[in-house]
Amino acid sequence: MSGLKIETIVVHSGSEPEFNGWSVVPSINLATTFVQEYPGVKPGRDDPNSYGNGFFYSRQANPTRGAFERALAATERANFCCAFSSGLAATQAVIQLLNAGDHVIALDDLYGGTTSFFRNIAGPKSDIRFSFMDLDDLQQLERTVTKDTKMIWLESPTNPLLKTTDIRKITEFAKRRGLLVAVDSTFMSPYLQRPLELGADIVIHSVTKFISGHSDVLMGAVVVDSAELNSNLRNVQNLCGAVPSPFDCYLALRGLRTLPLRMNAAMNNAQKIAEALQGHAMVEKVIYPGLPSYPMFEVANSQTDGPGAMIAIYIKVLLCAMCSAVYF
């Protein structure tokens, strides 16, 4: 798929007919167990959807899941992808790459579920320490790094306030110190932003959102280039077992095929809505990466192929002195 446009990649990657009974779309393989020719000789070792390991038990590998993982990795121009049963399951898997006592520097405007997981589960239960901060301040970032720091976690743009972080700047900082950089790129999707190309080590997606695109799949994914990271993530995937169902993987793969068309339509609509809201009497401020008024407009343009389809607004509050009421 090298050199092809993403519109072609999403249609063909993971769906090679020679590995799917010569059908034009992968089948939904519901099997939990696969027959071995001899004990220890797994079938399907020549099937790329098994990653060369063959099939044994669907928690370890499943043909439909493998097809989706390979397709999503291709859209990120990456080598590997591991799918999980939700976005937070994917987040948990990345944190499980770390050890007790490790330290993570995290953006202070992450998705609420991520922050809650870090504060309430990963921190107190796994003894992983988190520092939440504004990653635009490199001097503060430098002061926050300790001998135990192993990872910088960011989201760009963020949910829900659409803050953009300069991914190149953060990855350059991290590489000089041997730190991993994990980027939640859910709001952009691989159609608009590919953090691995910007220097990141790990990309996290809530597949539930734009990638699946039809509000009928709950899924997450982690994309990496490193064979070592992939091996460790796949070990977590297998042994912790938070894997998506084959049917969900089929639906996500179907949704992925129309990602460019859907994202373009959603972006065009968002741009028009954001411009209209700017002049609305009840709106105090509009936050949208496609507006020149967006604080990180130039940085966003430099690392994405479009402003995305999410908008945040501040609504004016009107106080009525007569009745002590608040109107929105």
C-alpha cells in the first residue's frame, strides 16, 4: 500500500481476497478455536491477518480482527495495530506497558475518561504517578521530568476544548530524554493526522468515533511502528483479553472504507457552522481549528490535513435582575 492515497488504502487494505476465500470483503469469523494439523502447529501462519503466528484461540488472534488491525495500521502509515474492546481499554493497554513507580507527564486537558482512569485506577492501583500540565510550556515540562519519567501523554486536539499541542516539538523534547510519546488522535482520525509521522511512538484511537462512524461499534485501537512495542501490546491484548468481537471488527472495517468521504463532509459542515456561530448573539467564543481566531491555528495547519469536525463554544450567560434567573 506504500505510495497510495488514503482513499485507496481504506478500501483495499486488510481485504485482500486471496486471504478471505476470494471474497471481496472479509468474512465475520466467529470461531473461538481453530483446528491444529498437529499439536502446536497452528493453521493460518501464512495469513497476514494472523501476523505470522497462526490462529489458535480468538483472544490471541482472529481473522476478522486481524483484517481490521492491518487496515487501520495502513491508514496511519504504520507497521502494527492492536484493537481493543473500547477506547479506554486501549488506553489501559498502553499504561500497562509501564511498571509500578514509573512517571507519566500528561496534558492537563485530556478526555475525562482518560483523566479519571489515570487518577482513580492507574495511579492508586498500579503505583504509576501522573503529572498533569500545560505541554506548551517547555520550561515547566523540563522541570517536571524525573528519573522515573517514562512517557508523555497528550491528546491533539483535545476533548472537549479542542486544544492543539505541537506534536513535533513534544516528540523532539521526548527523544532527547528517551521518553515515549503517546498521542490520542481520536478527533482527527488517520485521515487528517498521523502522529507517528510527526515523531510520536504510540497513537491511540477511540474507534467508536470517526473511524467506525455509525454509532454502532464500541472499540479502541493502538497503532505503533516499533516491533517491540507491538509485541508488548499484543501480549497485553492476549493476556488481559479486552478484545473486540469479530462482528464489531467487521463493522469498523466497513466504516473505515468511507472515512475520507465522511470526514470531508463533516469538516465542510463544521466550517460553515463555526463561521455562523461566530456572529451569533448568544455565543461568546467559538473554538474551531479551521478559524483564523483559533489560538493554535498555524500549528494545527502544520500537522494536520484539515481542521476536523468538532466545535467547542462558550455561551453567553444573561442575568435577569428582576427575577434572579439565569438564561443560556
